[in-house]
Amino acid sequence: MKGFKRRKTNLVAFLMIFLLLGTSFPIKGGAVQTGESNLNPLEGKVDPKVMQAFEKNKYTNVIVELKSQADVGQISNQAGEEAKKVKVTSYQEKLRVRSAVVSGLQTNAEQTQYTIQKFIQKKKSEGKLKDDQSYYIVNAVSFTSTKEVLQEIAAFPEVNHIYLNERHALPKPKTAGVQKLTSELPWNLEKIQAKKAWENGLDGSGVVVATLDTGVDVNHPSLKKQYRGLNADGTMSHTFNWLDLVGDSPAPMDTFGHGTHVTGTMVGYDPETGTRTGVAPGARWIAVNAFSENRALDTDLLKAGEWLLAPREDKGTPHPEMAPDIINNSWGGSSTLNDWFRWVVKAWAAADITPVFAAGNDSNG
């Protein structure tokens, strides 16, 4: 009897341990429901800000970044090596590299977005998803959906991370537009000894700079002549030179002033007075307006980054040969860290486009 009781006690203890282990480590493939809004089973794919947004709204706009991102560095290097073999000019080599980068990005997106795009269209037809868009500069899609749909998409193995489509502020300049001077150089140009560079023929001639900002006042006297869209006969062509993601203006304009301000810092020159207010007055500019009332959506910044890599014609065909050489991003500081934008910058760099960002720009541009 004593042996039986001892065996019975051991059996009970074993069963208790088994049950405790079972509650701590569920069988693979099962799910523990700990709350309606819990996304722990999705292994941290969804940013917490997304779930916070769902607490207030039935639909939320997000950016879904896929795991497969094109190796733009390798694409660029390979295209450059192939161009050197056929002994093309440096300009032709640059165009070949840019075309290869854009083509590689597009191919990667087309090949890896098929399944998720099919699912998106299905949910869209059911009225559970809307505002869908796809991108290739970052292999990503964006849309507005219910939480249930987002949970399904987050479970796709090709999904890397899901971000909330946020808005970002822009610093307001003390003066709207470019200050018109009539004598000495602005203090900033004196500090960097810009005059010495100009005397040595380095004034930006042959270079195209882009402003990703609030737009640009194309009729400003210190900027009009430098606009790449200005034709020899005085008319203007805005295709490849201007994109308005906010107000859909057909010609460059700036109701806020910040974009005009920073463009003047780059290329400002008044032909009537001979006054130079820009570091590179010989350069030409193009622009994208992505900011509305001090703020820009992440998706608009994504669209802007893609357009600047390969400006599109009216029918939508990208033209990497029309890309700028430098892209200025004079934005304000933000506590938000959006890793997806790294892919935008990497694509620019691989296409031999120099990205320039403001550092500590949290007051005036």
C-alpha cells in the first residue's frame, strides 16, 4: 500500500508539472488569446503606434515593408563594371547605373508583391481595405484597412514590418523666400569662402539639385533663371521638373516659404543686381512639394523619394536619366525613427545621387 501511495503522489506531481509547462509553452501552431488588440503572435511585426491608432479608429493607414529589398549597391557596382568594359563616357556610365538601379528595384517589387497584392485586391472588393498603393524604391505597399485585415497581412511570411503612416513637421523660416541683397555676400557664404570656389570655376554649373520640401516659388527673381524647366524662349516645361503631392499645382509654387528659402540657399542668384545668395548659383533646380501646413505624410515622402530617383512623364513612365544629382532634405527634427527611409537613401546613393539632410534643424530652416 505504501508503495502505491508513493507512486500515486509522484503521478500527481508529474501531471501538475506537465500542466504548468503546457500553460507556459503552448503547442507549436496554437495561439494564446490575451486580449483583442494583442499582436504578440505576429512576432513584433506591427509597430505599437498602429495598434494605438486602432483604439481610436476602425480604419488605419499603414506602410507595409517587405523583407525582400533589392541589393542596390551590388546592382550599381555591376552596372558600373559593365559600362567600363564597353568604354562609355562617364555621363553614359552614370545613366546606365541609374537605369539599372531603377530596373532592379522594379523587378524585385514586381516579383515579391504578387501574393500580397492579390490579397489586398480581395479585401478591397470586400470593402475592408482602401487607398492601396505600391512602391519599388522601398519594396512596400500602403493602404487603409481594419485591424482584422492588418492582422492577416502581418502573418504573411514576406512581411518584415508594418509602420503607421505618420505626419512630420517642418521648421518655419523667419523670412519667407530668399532675401534680396544688393551689396555684400550673406554671412554664410562668407564663412564657407564660397567666393574662392566661384573664382576657380566651381559654381554648380552642370549640376541639378532637387528640393524635397514645401515647393518653390518659380517666379522669385533669384530662382526663376535657375529652374531646369525654364526654356530658352521663356516658356516653362514642368514635366520631370516639378511634382506637387499636396495641392496638385501644375507649376512650382510655395505657399509656406520654406522650400523657396532653402532653394535660395543652394542656387540663389539675381541676374538684375548680380547678387549671389546661393552656394551654387550656377546649378539648376527641380522640386517636389510634399509638405502641407507644416507636415508631410510618410507615404508622400515615399512617393517623393521614388519620383526623384526617376522623375515620371505624364503617362507615368519613370525616367532615371532626368534624376537630379543632389537632393536636399531640410526637414525638422523628429523623435520618430522610420527605418524604411534608409532604403530610399540607399537607392539614391546607388544611383549616384547625393542626399543632403539638415542636422539639428528643429527651429528655423
